[in-house]
Amino acid sequence: MIKKQKMRGSIFQEDNARVHFSKVTIAKKEALGLKHLIWPAYLLDFNLIEDTWSYLKDRIRRMLPQNIKELERICIQEWQQIPPVIIRSHIESMPRRLEALDKADGGHIKY
């Protein structure tokens, strides 16, 4: 997929799960020319995909899928229908998150 999408030189943001730092994984990323963004462990307040997952899960819960096929169909449908304004609002919240984190001296913030 990385080769198909011409992502060489891209920077990946990953959490600090062990699988992302295994010798095999590191070697593969290096072979593909990928860089890794240094990211503090458990800093979900700055992982914007978590906000998007939360939005998506809320939408899916309301639909009450009855089986795995229906769940899959709903997930794909809802993912494709996430309004750009939702993603934009998550991105635009970053300055407020940084300010809140600074005020909390690096502690927990509301996001």
C-alpha cells in the first residue's frame, strides 16, 4: 500500500505499542523510507484519530447492527460519510489543546 500510494518519505504517527518498534517493523519502515514521529506514550489528547473514532463509534452504536456483515457495511458507510467539518474541527482544536496542556503542566486535559 505504501508503495502504491507513493508514501516514501512520509512521517508516521504511531502510538508506542511494542509492535511498532520490533526489529522487523523498524527494518521494514527503514526499507520503505518511512520516518517515525516521536510521540509520547498514552498522549491521546493529541491523537486526532481518537476523536474521529469516537465520532464514528457513536454513529454506529445508534444504528444497532444485528450481525457482523451489517456492522461491516455500516462502518464503511459511516466512515465515508464523516463530514469534513468534523475532521477540520479536530485539527483546529490543536492550539486549544496545547494551551490546556501547558496550563495543566502536562497533566490530563478535557479533550
